[in-house]
Amino acid sequence: MGWQEAHRYYAALREVERELDRTADGAVPWRAEYAEIFGDRRGLLLALRRRWDLMVQAQVEPDGAPRLRELAQEHPGLARVVCLDGAAPARCPLGGVA
């Protein structure tokens, strides 16, 4: 992935996350232009899960439930989507229920 592709990828992820925060319904938004970046809806969902997993790995210690909840407050739409998609309990700050 070149710089321009990486820029488009991360810009699209940020756009999707803003929409998830705005709607708060857990439904992953889809636009035709996302197909070129993510392939399909499942590819977008996998990219969102990867984003969440990387944030958790970088910012949450193994016993860091309080920090996990803070991270979910900072990224509520993303946390909701990850939990609705069946994230492992250790990765879901909402207790598996969104």
C-alpha cells in the first residue's frame, strides 16, 4: 500500500468512525467508494476491528479494564460495532452487549 492508498484508507476509517459516533446505532455505514478501499462490507468491518484491536494493544494493560472503558468512551461508535460483531470479552468494554 502506497502513501496515497494509506491516506485514503485511514481517512475512510476516520470518516466511518465519525458516522458511527454520530448515529450510535451500531450499523456500519457503506458508500460505493468504500468498495475500492475495503472490498466489501466485511472488509470494512475487519478494518474497524483491526483499528480497535491495535488501540487496545497499544493503550490497555492486561488488567486495564478502567482504561478499556475510557477508550470506549473516546471511541463509542467503534466500541459498539466491535462488541456487536462478537469481540472477545477482554476486548469488549460493553460486556458483550451493545
